[in-house]
Amino acid sequence: MSTGVGKHAVRERAEIALHDEFLRRAVKFTTERLRGGKKLAAEEHGRWEEWRERGRQIRLHTIAHLDYYLNLFTENARANGVHVHFADTGEEAVKIALKIAEHRGAKSVVKSKSMVSEELHLNHALEKAGIEAIETDLGEYIIQLAGEMPSHIVIPAIHKNRYQIAELLSEVAGETLAPDTTILAGFVRKKLRERFLDADIGMTGCNFAIAETGSMVLFENEGNARMVSTLPRTQITLMGMERIIPSWADLEVMATLLPRSATGQRMTMYMSGITGPKRTEDADGPEQMHIIIVDNGRSLQLGDPEFQELLNCIRCGACLNACPVYRHIGGHAYGSTYSGPIGAVLTPALNKNVAEWDDIASASSLCGACYEACPVKIPLHEMLVSLRRRKVEQGYGNKAETAGMKAFGTVVAKAGRFGTAIKMGQIGQKLIVKNGEISIKVGPLKGWNRYRVTPSLAKQSFRQTWSTLESEIRTEHLEMDSAVRERMQTMLDRRQQGGASHE
């Protein structure tokens, strides 16, 4: 499994992705469809920016008082008969899950989609302990068969086509299955139904935990999470410590933002609220319920003015769909559980290891599309800049890049130097410009020009043409109607007087 370790790891994996024409087409097609769906759903709902701000305020408030809401949730969940466990590290969370499984004598575990489970690599730990782990979300089941990590937070198998999926499922079926989505989905449904009934433990993630009642809420489209949380006698829920919201009233806002941002749906097909294990009067449900609240680096962000808002994330995947880098290289190029802009920030932040993840924050154009897409307004582009700054401050910067930036700073510090550099560039580029483009693959242009071309410098820069433009503006000013000119002059005089009064 790729870990992201090693110099230029992202660049190397991106290189592979850029040469995978199918992957690029598949990721582009699906992300464009999801983006389009989100745009339509937001417009249909109306006042989307107001809802984004409401979501942001709920998350800011919750994270600012996270200790209070975690304690409240824990008290209420335990009062409901839930066993609540806290895990400081990923390793501790895995040990707790394995201990529960051992105590219950479990031989098999059915799992609904859980990014925390992927983060902990829990399937490998279960299998190593002799416990069969079966993913029941269709996308997760596919990548489990393929031995891969999720390529997208919401759509794990975004990079697979029906022919590849048919090949994987045919091996399980022991016969050739037609690459028809209805046939393939039908086979998986039938196959997994048997596992739901036989499993000793059901394992889920947690979209939101409601502090006021100690409940946990699951969003899904396939119904498998309901099977996982009702049929097995024991349920284990893996929950990132930041997944809390104060009340059911706050869930209304999140249930509005998350589905529309993730898939363009008004609402997911199923939204389940679970408050404790099975009661005497209940027809179904687990006899025993455990919630493992996982830190695993999350608390490192608390109190950090640059990164605390990272904990506001509701895992909708909208930033991936909007990111031009993700749309070209897919999720596996990031080398970790979390991909896209959120992964480029979250992975280094959770690991607090700039040396190991020294290039992942550079997998961004800093265009800000992720911020515009985020339903709770997380400034991921600013966080990426902060990560890059910290990388340089800790001595992991590229020496050539550092020298280049210093040289650039020296040139642009003086107008004369900058003007001279522009003139020299205009003269020197004549040897390499063809039809207004620079396509040579040398030096700093090597990586850029492998997939695009660099435009040549203009024959005259803006600074060089300013004297002519200024003359034209003055001429236009003289030709103005006298009343208009007088009004504009009055406005300028007032502005100058205002500036003088402030001084």
C-alpha cells in the first residue's frame, strides 16, 4: 500500500496518473457531474451562501467548545447504554476494536462506509487477527477486492469502469459476469445479504454525533448501513472526535448542506439516527453498542489559528470535485486515505510530520476553488500556503526554489531592475519562441511544458505601454463634457481632502 513516504512521492504518483487516460477521463466525467449536480441543487434550494454561513458558524462554535460537547455526548450516550471508548492514537483505536471483537468471539465483521476505518487501516488489522472484514458499501467492496485505497471520499471507486468491476466480481462469482451495472449490482446485493445475516459484528462510521441526546447519525444511499447497524448482535462505531454537533436542530443545517455538496441530492436515500443499543420493545438492533472516539492527531489542530478550522470538515468531498489538480491525477496520487485539497492539508496536519509528507501540500494550484465549493467555508487554499511556509521554515524547502525566489525578490524590489529584466527576457526569448509560444522542456519549464505550453512575453509590457495609455487617458479627459469633467474633479478633490484629514 502506498504511504506517501519518499521524496517527490506525489510527483511520481501523479506522473503515473497523468499517463492513465482512462483514469483521467473517468475522474473528470464524474467530478463534473457531481459539480453540476451540486450547483443545480444549491440554486434550487436558494440562499445557499446564507446556509453555508450557518453551517460554518455551527462548526466554529462546536470546535471552539469541543471538550464540552464531547463530554455531553459521552454522558448521554452512556446513559443510553452505549460503551464509549476514547483513543488517542490510531493504534489505540485498532487495539480497542480488536479487544471488543475478541471478547465477542467474532469471526466476521460487516462494515458500512467509514473513512476513519480507512484512516486506521482497520481491515488489515482484523484480517491479521483472523477476523474476516467485509465492506458492504458497493464502492468500498470494489476497492477492497482490488486491494486499493479509496480514490474519493464519497465515491471510493470513481476510477474504475464497469469492465474492470465486472472482472473483479467475476473472480468472486466463479463465472463471467456481463459488464452491465444492473447485473453487477444485483450480484453484489445477493452476495452481501448472506454476510449480513452471518456477521458477528457490524461496524459503521459516523457522519454526525448529536451531543444533546448521545445519538449518532448515518447518511447513506444504499441501505447497507441500516443492515450493518441492525442485524449483527454487536455494533462498533468509529467516530472522529470532531464529528459532534450540539443538537438535532443543527442537524437540519448539515442535512441540507452535506448531500447537496457531495452528490447534488436534496437528501440522501437513508438518514438513520441511532440512540443506543436495542431496547426490550425494539424489533431489531444490536444487543451491545460501542463507540470509539478517535483523536489520531485531530487535537493537534485545536488552538492553532491557521488549522483549527480544518476540524470543521463534514467530509462531503466537494473540494475534490472542484479541484483542478484532483480532476487530473485522481485520489491515489495523494498517497493517503484522504485525497484532494482536504487530504493535502489533513494528512500533514494529522501526522505533524512535514519531512514525511514534504510534497503533498504542493499538489495544489492555490486557485481557491476548494474554498468556494466547501459548504462550511474552510479556507483550504490559505492552509496550503501555511503548510508550505512551515515546510520552508523547518528546513525542508527546495534549495533551488529558495534561491530562485530570492533572486526574483531582488529583481522586482526596484522598478529599474524589473524593467531591465523584462527587456532582457523579451530579447532572449526570440531564440525559443515559436508562434507566440515557448514549448522547450528545460529547467523550470520542463515539468510545465510536458503537458502544456508557456506563452511568450508580450512585445511590450504594460509598464512599457503606460506612457502611451496615460496620454490617451488625458486626451479622453480633455474631450469630456465640461459638466462631467467638473463633477469628476470635485470627487477627486474630496478624496484628496479626506486623505489629508486622515493624515
